Amino acid sequence: MKTIVITSPGWIEDEATICNSLFAHGLELLHLRKPGADREMYEEFICRIAPRYRKRLVLHEHYDLVQLYQLHGIHLKSHQADRYSGYADFPVSISCHSLAEIKALPFRPVYCFLSPIFDSISKQGYTGTFPELPDLSDIPVPVIALGGLTPDKVDGCRQAGFSGVAALGYIWEKPGEALSRFIRLRTPFVMSIAGFDPSSGAGVTADIKTFEATDSYGLGICSALTFQNETTYTGTHWISLEEIRRQCELQLVNHQPGYIKIGLIENFEVLDRLTGFLHQTCPGVRIVWDPILKATAGQVFHENPDIQWKTILERIYLITPNTEEVHRLFGKNCRLTHLQEIAREYQTNILWKGGHNEGPFSSDYLITPDGTEKFTVQKGVYDKHGTGCVLSAAITSRLAQGYPLAEACSKAQLYVSGLIHSNDSRLGFHLSGKTQEITKPHPLELNLQYITAPKAGVSLCEQVEAVCRGGMRWVQLRMKDTPVAEFLHTGRLIREICHRYQALFIVNDRVDIARELDADGVHLGKEDMDPREARSILGDGKIIGATCNTWEDILLRREQQVDYIGLGPFTFTTTKEKLSPVLGLEGYHHLLSLMQQHHIGIPVFAIGGITETDILPLMKTGIQGIALSGLIKNSNDLSAKTAGIIALLNHKSSPQTITL
């Protein structure tokens, strides 16, 4: 579910600082609502929000600031619905107080606040107007619950069909606890019903570790005690269905998870009865079933699957078999077209895992009633115990957080890839990336980017280490015509260097490699993938930059909603094979002037043949910064050259006195 926070109607000390912390811990959208505050006060608040987070701000007033600061969108009250046409260029949300109001809207908002659902915390006497949670089944827009929202009410809102919750009073009644309260509010509960593996490489303990590392709270139900380590399996003690139910019942008293993962189960009869019980006691639950038919160590379960088990699929949201399990469950000659038919017949989804298939790459296929999607990563050198369990647990966690199924499967594949690469043993380390967003800058906070290029005697990793040591906080890895395996190997090393220096790491051109490396983003040339398609692959949180040379390019990039523009070339450069017409200072002045006239606020970085004497004149054209390759790479001391350029950009030295 989407979690939205609305600012306090009054002014709270350090409120903007608190909001920056909320953003850093995953806040998707912040509604800036300060009744009676003038435009200057709004602008002052916006300027206190870190530039990297401003695209998550929604304004309730002074809407012209949305375009000026490149904010997310605007919010209207229901009586302002007729003003929508004037703001159609931005995402527009709206507040309503009844289902009839929502149905009568003259436009379709991106979402609608419905309030008050419960008694308000921030407004005394403002009581909930819904004796029972409303039926949203025939409402054509996503509805966000507002009013009296506390963590114990989130599960009920989800079951009622709300797309998210918006919090105000619960967050701000104790500002010192705002962050911990937000984390509690947005962290979903998920459940794993699986075997206990003493090695914790698989089973319920591995699931709990995965849930924790992927930002969910895991409830664990034991379905079997296994006698095994990461290489040997000697036996199973099955937990009876009654005992499994008893474990579940106590947890379901206080928590109603939207997603439950089922792993090792004694037989299909138990699975049938268990799924029926879960749907009865936890209405609306979606079940992810990892059909464990054979342990990694060789133990085989369910020797002769009864064909009747297929009726269970009607209660399963997603099944995650590997190739051997696909053949045992659906037939040795099963193909994607056959699985597509099954998905349509039972209105379920199937993720055909490809980790055990031959070849250097692992491809998972998501088959839904509507089509098929493919996700690919390079295989790791070392096998890991329990990767299937971890994959389905990571999917369950991401689904509970509101990610679409395809994105949840993609993110889970990357999580497992990281687990496989975490060490050289059969037991992987669950490494969380929770703090990454907190420490790294955003392009709007930077004025210099380094683009890698080959240099005799100096590897790309050595280059990046040197420039980061000199203060560089944004690196673009450019490796034209390089085999994928080599690109990934170098990329992992450079990603770690950037992480150590808290620097942004993006990849040139290759969206697939940027995805597998979990890079901070990608830079796309004029002949590369459409940035909108790249964003759909990488996710909304990634940086998408793109090259421009003409005014028409800039207009296209605005339509494609890129995060920054690489504008050039400034002059002739030897690092590009296909060179567009050079712009020179006059070209930059002209294009930046047009952008200002048309209120296009996308950050612009100059690129292409820039020398030291060009930097200050270029900065005076209104660009955000510059992207350099040869000027730094060709220096004898990359660290010193980087430090000197940063000083020049920050006006700490003059061109006459600076040492480069």
C-alpha cells in the first residue's frame, strides 16, 4: 500500500529536517499543506527539502511552485475539481468526503483522499463518517484512506480495497517520534509457512531474514522440522495441519497480512486445506507458493503429485517453480504457451525460475493471464543453498509493500543475485541496502560528473578510485562494445568504490546492466532506449539521464520526464565516435534561454571537449554543471585534477590562481 504523509497544518520546529529523514527512509509522497501560509513561506519550506526529494512533494496551494521547483504534483479539494484542466500537465490528486463525490468527479485524479475514515487525531471532534469501511469495488480511481490512521488500522484499510493510507496526526502529534512512527506505519506484516532449516539457508528462518532485509516484518510458522545442513539432508519431521493452524491463529489475531508465503508442506491435501483456512480467516489474502518438491541436497518430496492439486491454484496468487518442478507439476513437455493457458484458466500467476538452467545467464519468466515477462541476470560463480526460498520470500515482501507483480519479481531476482555474490560458501549473506539512499547525493546537488574512458596503464577502477579520492561524487561507467561478463565484473567493483565514497554510480547506455548492478541510474544516448521504458525497467527511484543536442531533443526529453540532460557537445571531443554538431557557448546560451522561457527546469550538464578555461563561462549560461572525461583522465594526477575542478566550480579559486 502507498503511504503518504501530510505536513502539520502549523509550523513545527525542524519539520523540514524530519521530512528529509522520512524521505530517506522510503516516504513516497509528502503533501505540503499549510493553511493560510503565503507563497514565500511555502517556497522557504520547499528550499529546505533536499533537492533529491523534491519530486515527491505535492502542493495544496501556490501551484506555480510545482513547475518552478520540479515538484511531483498538486492536490485539489473536491469543490475545486473544475480547475483540473488548468493543471493537467501535472499529476493531480483530490480530497473527497463521500463515495458519491468521487463518482461525480469530472476527471480522473491519480488518487483521491477519502476522509474522515476514522476519528481524526489532529482535529478534535472531527469524527469518522463511515460506520463500516466503505465498499470501493465500483470506484474507478485509487482511493487513499485519511483520518485517524494508525498502524493497527492499516490492515483493515487494505482489505477494504484502499490503495494506500495518508497520515497526519499520528505522525506529528509527537514530532520526536515521527520517523519511528512512519517506519511502523509503512512496514507491512508478511507471513511465511515453511520448514525449519537449522542452517538458516532455506526455510522459515531464511524467509524471515529476507523479509527483514527487504523492509517487511516477518511472521514465521513452522510446517516441518528438517534434519539438514547446507549440503546434506537426512530427514523430515512434519508438523500436523492442526498444529500449523494453531500457530497461524494466534498471529492472525493481531495481524492480517496481505501476503503469505507457503514453502515446504507435507502433501497436497494439507496444502489444499491450509489455503482454504487462510482465505477463510484472512479475507483477501494473496498466497505465494514455492512448490518445494526436492531439496537442494537431493531429498525428494511428493513423489507422485495428484493432478487434482491444480484446483488449489484458484487460491494461489503466485506459484514459483523451477524447471524441474514445472515439468513434474505440469508435464515434461510443458512450454510457456501451456503455462499461459493454465494462468488464464485458474486466474493465477506463475514464475518459472531459471536459476538451474544451463548457460551463463539466469532467466525467470513471469506468466500471467495477460502475458509473459522475462528477467535476466548473470549467474554467480558459487551455488547457494535456499535461493528458491529467498526468491519467493523477497517477492512476497515486495508485493506487500505495494510493488506491481512484475517489479516485485524483478527486484527479488536482483536480491537473490546479490545473495549469490555475497561470498564463496553455500550460505549467503543477507545484505540490506536501507542506508544507501540516505547518504548518496542527487544530480540537483552536484555540478560535476566523471565519465570513464580507457587509459593506458590505468584501469577504470583505478580511475574511479582516484577521482573519488579527489572529491568526485558522481561517476558514469562507460564501456562501449564490452562483453557483458566483463562489464558486470568491472561494474561491481566500481559500484563498491562509489558506495564507499557515497558517490552516485550510473551506467552508460546499458539499462540491463544498470538493473543487474542495481546502479543509481542510467544515461541514455539519442539512439538508445526510450527513457520511459528504462524507468519502467529500473523503477521510479532510479536516475534517468539523456543526451540532447537540439531544442527538439530537449522538448522530447521533457516529454520523456528525464531527471537530467547531458547537453553537447560543447566542442570537438575524441571520446565520442558519432559526434553531433558542436554547440559552443552561443549554443548553450540559446538553448538555456529557450528552456527558461518555456519553464523547463530539467538540470542541464554540459559535455564534450570542455577545458579548464571553458568551465566558468559555461556555468554562466545557466547550466547545472559539467560532465568530464578526457580533461580528468588525461591528467597525470587524477585526484588533484578532480579537486582543482571542483574548487573552480565552487568558486573557491580563480582561473588564474588554481592549480590543475
